[in-house]
Amino acid sequence: MSGVTTITGQTVRNDLVKNYFHDLVNRFFKILPMRENGEESLQTYMRSLRVELIGGKGLLPELRVNSSYLTLMAILEYLIDTPECTVSDVRREVFHAISVCNKLEEYFTVTEV
């Protein structure tokens, strides 16, 4: 099975990266009910997710040049920077992020990276 090389020279199997993007769908989806319920910890949760995404980009050079990954980071940054946006805006952007995660999951399923 093919894999992705990390900055440390280690190989991470494509299926592990694929599973990560599958799990990331739930991480993004969690934002919506937190916003709908007015959870005070939403900003902390999203900042933590941002740290994770930045770290992933640093760990896997393949993600540094992937425009879809940048899209995920931009969506999250918008949600962090615009806490007053409407629930319908959050819903739209969360589902857009989920769609991007699914595309990334598919990319690492069919691509020999």
C-alpha cells in the first residue's frame, strides 16, 4: 500500500490519511450543534481544530500544496473570525467543509501519493 511521507521521513499509509479525513467530517459537523446551542466552548473547540489542521499541514508536505486542504483551513478561519455569523452561514460552511473532507478522503483512497 502506498503512503505519504512526513517531514520526518516516515511513511504514513494512505488509508490512515483517508481515515483521518473521514473522522474530520465529524469534527467539523460538531461545530453546527455547538453553534446552534450557543456553547461557550465553541471558539476554543474551533481554535483547537485550527491548531490540528495547521499541524497536519506541517507534518504532511503533501497537504501544503493541496488546495482543498487550504479550503478547509479558510472555512474554519472564517468561522473563528466571524462568531456573529448566522446559524445558516455556519450550516452552509460546515457542510462545505464536510464536502471537502469527503473529497480529500477520496483523493487518498484512489491516489498513489
